[in-house]
Amino acid sequence: MKNMKSEVFSWLKAILFALMIVFICQQFLFTPVTVKGESMEPTYENDDRIVVAKIGKPERFDMVVFYAPDAEENYIKG
């Protein structure tokens, strides 16, 4: 019984550690974004899901996702 509790505790620690890494990566490195609208067709279509890097400088021909304060939503432009 003690061996099973140790096994369960070990799994819980591993799962919590993995969730913490996912949370940190999503907050500071990458974030998922869903495209809404047809303004970026044919590159991105409505309801496409993309992962956006939050680090690095944009270069020519990069797609950029930015927050639009007047519309309270994110825009994607290329």
C-alpha cells in the first residue's frame, strides 16, 4: 500500500511539474490563437488555429498578431 501511495505521489508531482512548464511557456514564449474572419485568406482561413511566438523581433514578411485596444480583440496582419 505504501508503495502505491509513493507511485501516485510521484505521478502527481510529474503532472504538476508538466502543467507548470506548459503554463510558463504559454505565458511567456508561445500562445495559441484562433483566426476569426476572412481578412487573411488564403494564408489563414476562418477558424484556423495557429501558435504565436512571443519572443523575437518581427522581420519582413512575418505575420504579426497584436492587441487592438479600440476593438478589444487581437488582429493578425502580414
